[in-house]
Amino acid sequence: MTELVHQVFSQIRAIIANEEQVIGRRGILIPLKKAIIADGDVRNVVDIISSDPALAAHLLWRSTTAHAAGVANNSKNRSLKDALIRLGQVNIYRYAFSFYLKERLDELPEPYKKLVQGYWRLTESIAAAAVDSLKDINSQIDPDEVQTLALFSVFGQIIALTAFAYLNAESQKSIPLSVIKEIIDNQQQTLTLEAFDSLGLDEELKDEFMIAHNLRQTRNPNSAGLVLRRILSMRGLLLNPL
């Protein structure tokens, strides 16, 4: 690792540790997390999410698409409350987090916006394939758990590239893209796990991510990580190839 790469790597890690800088809009996520941790009345969660109609519509859409693909006999949610009850608290926060992360990515300047959006299309494709694969598996795996996990399949690359965009914007001299490519190629696992810890995501998501990337093993036949591992392996995306 050259001195420049080492310096940029350290700076990217510092940016990743700043939750507000990476995600941006926290007006919904902070009270949402508090409401979920408090494990109170679902109406509090409904009220918080309803304050952002775009997020509410997104959660309704996510819930419907996941279950439509993963379950043969699917019925649409009649209300946001129905959707949130079915999703469960953990999935609600994961979906909300990914929604605001995508919003933040859309604000990046070029060429980073195009690069990150390419990664995002990849995650959506992986998520669709993983949920669709549940049709062939006789299990009790929750399709929303599979979908939310899959949306973080290449989380490290997305976060690292986003942090690099912020760093380059503040730098007096442009840093070559080859530097971030080298960092992503060689430090993806470190950056990903640090991002999970720094950004307040649930420990189960991190554990299942490690199972999905063959960094940890499990005997749980209903592990969402094992479902995703098959998809990532077929696409040659495992951090630890089989």
C-alpha cells in the first residue's frame, strides 16, 4: 500500500465513522430507531414513517414486492400499519436506512453518482434473484429478511465510493479513481464491517452478511445468509469464495 493509498484509506475510514455525513437525512431515522428500540405501540412507528410520504410509499412497495415474489399465495397490504406489522421492526429500519442511503447517493456528483448507481442496480438485481429463489426452497425464511440483507450485498463498495466522493470534493487536488479501486479491491471486508458497526445497523444483519459472504458458517437451515450466499457465489461476488 503506497503512502497515498494508506492516507486515503485512513480518511475514508474516518468519513465512514460519521453516520450523519454518510447518510445525510436523519430526521426520520433517529426517532424511528428510538421508537423501535423502545418496542412501544406500532402507531408511533406508523406516525414517524407517515411524516415522509415517500418513505411510506417505499415501505409499502418493498413489502408487497418481497412477498409477491417469495410467497405463492400473497395478499397486498391494505394499509401502512398492516405492512409495518408484517415487516417487523428490524426490516422496517433496514428498508428505511437503504431508502435514505439511496437518496444520498443520488445527490453525489459525477462520475461517482454513475458508479454508485451501478452498484445499487446490482444490489436490486441480487435482491430480486434471492427472493425469487425462495420459491424453490421449502423453508420458513422471511422474504423481507432476505431482501433487506441482499440490499447490503455490496455495502462496503457503496459506502467506500461515497466516502471517496466526499473526500475528493474537499481535496485541493483530485485523487485518481485508481486509488479507491485499489482500496475497494483490497480492503472491502474491513470497510464493510466497520460501516456496519459505525452506522448503527443491527448485529443480526452483520452476522447474516458474514454468512452470506462465507466469512462465517451456520447450522441454521433458515438462514437468510445461506440463501444469499448461493446468489453471490453464482455471480462471483463472495468476499471469501467457496
